[in-house]
Amino acid sequence: MTVEHIQIVVLTLAIGLGATVLMLPPGLALSWWLARSRSRLVPVVETAVALPLVLPPVATGYLLLRLLGRRGPLGAWLDTAGIEVIFTWKAVLVAMVVMGLPLLVRTARTGFEQNTRRFEQIAETLGAGPWRVFFTISLPLARRAVLAGLLLAFARALGEFGATIVVAGSLPGETRTIAVALYGYLETGRDADAVALALTSLAIALLAVWGSNRLVRESA
Amino acid sequence: MTAASPAALVLQIALRQGAFTMELGWSGHVSLLGLFGPSGSGKTTVLEVIAGLRHPATGRVVFGDRVLLDTAAGRWLPPRRRGVGYVPQEGALFPHLTVRDNVLYGSRRGRSRPPLDEVMTMLEIGGLVERSVAGLSGGERQRVALARALLSSPSLLLLDEPLSAVDVPRRRRIMERLTGWLARKRLPAIHVSHDASELAGADRVLVLGEGRLMAEGTPDDVL
């Protein structure tokens, strides 16, 4: 591993961690709502959340580019606030959140779908309001599934390539993540560098998936 | 404890669930009210309606000066505001909390509650306070659930076969102690059982069958 490799890995881990933290509130809200709601909107939201799993990542990246570019609906508004997203580390963050969120929601949801309604009801009779019930009963009982989902989403975020390359490019020290750098090495024939990064990715992915599976198994 | 003893209770419940229908109307004063009947007669349903865990199609439940439910007036008080301590038959202890955290879950800061030691000793579970819920027997779970409800300072206690998994001599001993304690604290309670001997201490007993009130009277009259 060279200094360059370490810099790339640290950048990827840092943005990946940030993305995972950012995913947590919407991920919890969505997975809980999907598990509990009887609304007719459930299948619609379910489909929308799952889309990034099945769309070509490059297409997701392109949609994000249109949305967040200076002339995009969200990008124009951010631009007036002086916030530039496209081709910065923030674009990497957004791409990671969008691509990781479906995995978090799908996994965490199974935790909230366990039969915990009875405990929530008893907590209510003991005087607990909805927030207290969620944070002291529902969430702790679903914690393993939530952690497993976070770990999977984190691993997915680290490996993000297709959406990132479209929306963030490959700027050294800013948007060049492991996957993006690896592609660059391959294109320019830097095989030794490619092997080093590929092995690092493999180690991180193995750890994350092993941890996630362990958590899911223990929560069952 | 704010509720006077005995406190007025109005129960009007009509509901249907699958093949089971309930049509129940009763009003009277509660200090220790027994609900007796075979399995499937609707005893648990009555408790769940009072606790706010089940929504009848039409109904009116008033306890003291509080309207807990009135479908005609569109009124439904959420369970957390009912001040009702519910002890389900299976205990339903929070599996991720210790015994101590379970029994203190409903006791809020700034509100007086009975001393922890007094309640735990009365129910013969003083030695379990630091234990995790996972290793408890069925009878221990039931008594911890009972302690949890008592320590939440309810104004009405709902007991659903609360000691059914406890061995008979101990069950009698604890029930006798609990009955005395409730009377001293002026805490009204509704006690569900399908074992007539358990309801001997009740001041009034309602006999249910297939979702209807079949008889009402003192334990000696109806059991």
C-alpha cells in the first residue's frame, strides 16, 4: 500500500461513514413505516426505495446529475444558497446514500416486522408516548436487523462506482474513491496498484457481509 | 392514588371478531371485581377494551369521572392516558431489559410510587431485581409483570390470570397478600380467572359466557 492508496481508502471510508450516518434517520423512518403502515402508499414507496437496487447505477447517477446540476430543480435551489454538489465530495456522499439506503431499509424492516406489537402496547399502558415506545422498545428489539442493514449499506456505499463516476467524477483527494481509482488504474495499466486496492476492497466487503450475516442470524 | 374506592365503572361493549361476538353491558362499583368464565368467553377482551388495546365497534367505558371510550361521541383515550395497569397472562416482559428496568418502566419521575422493595417482597421476587428476563420461569415472569403494573401507580388494575403459572400454595399466599395490599392502597382491580377458588376474595363477580354476561353477584352467589 502506498500513500496514495491509503489516502484513497481513508477518503472512501470517511465519506462512506458519513453516508451511513446520514442514511440512518430516513432509513429508520422508512423501514418502520413500511413495516407498520396499512396505507395504500406502501407498495409505491416500497418500489421507489428499491429502484436504485435494480436500475443501472449509471442511470441513477444520471438522474442525480439532472436533479442536482445547476439547472436541476434541487441544484438550482442549492446554487442560490451557495452550495455546489456536482463533482465535489458531496456528490459522492449523495450517491452513496441513494445506493445504500435500499439495503438499509430492506434489512431493518424485517426487524420491525417481528412480533413486537404486544410489548409496544404494554409500554403504552405504562404511560409511554410514541417516541419513548419507539426508542425504548421497538428500536432496541429491532437493533440487530438495523445494525445488519447499516453494515450492508456501508459496504455497498464503499463499493459505489456507477453513480459516483457520473455525478462526482474522479478528482484525486476529493471524489476518487476506491472503486473509481481502481477503474482508473485498470485503464492506465497500473496493475500492481489495482491489485492492492482490489484486495483492500475484498477485505472490507468480507468483513461487512460476515458481520451483517452474523447479526441477522442472531436476531432470528 | 387518586381514585376513591370503590370507583364507578360503566362498561358497554359490542364487538365482533371472526366468529366471536361480544354484547356486554354492566355498570357498578369496583373495588375487587372478579371476571369468571370458560376460555373464549371474552374475559381478556373486556380487559383489553378497558386498557385501550382493543377497539370495539360500539362501546362506552367510563371509570370514575374519566370517559375512556365513547364511540357515539367519537371519544377514545389513548392507553398511556388511561392510568390503567394491565397485567397480561403471559406477562409480556420487555425481553431486552433487566427485571429492574422492566418493573420501573412505568414509574415516572415526579410521581410517587410504592417502594420497590415492598412490592418485590410481597410478590416474593426480591432476589430477581438484577436478573435478566431471559432466565425467568413462567411464574416469575407473571409476578414481575404484576410488580411492573403496581409500580406504575395506576388508578385501576387489570389482572388477567396473573398467577396462573405460580404453584398453588404460593399463589394463594400472594393473592391473599395482594388483596390486602390493594384494599390498603384503595386501588380498585378487575381480576380475571377461570378458577373459581381464586375469586373467593372478590367483592363482586361477573360470570361471562360467549361474550355475554350470564350472571352477577357475590362469589358465594355465583361460583
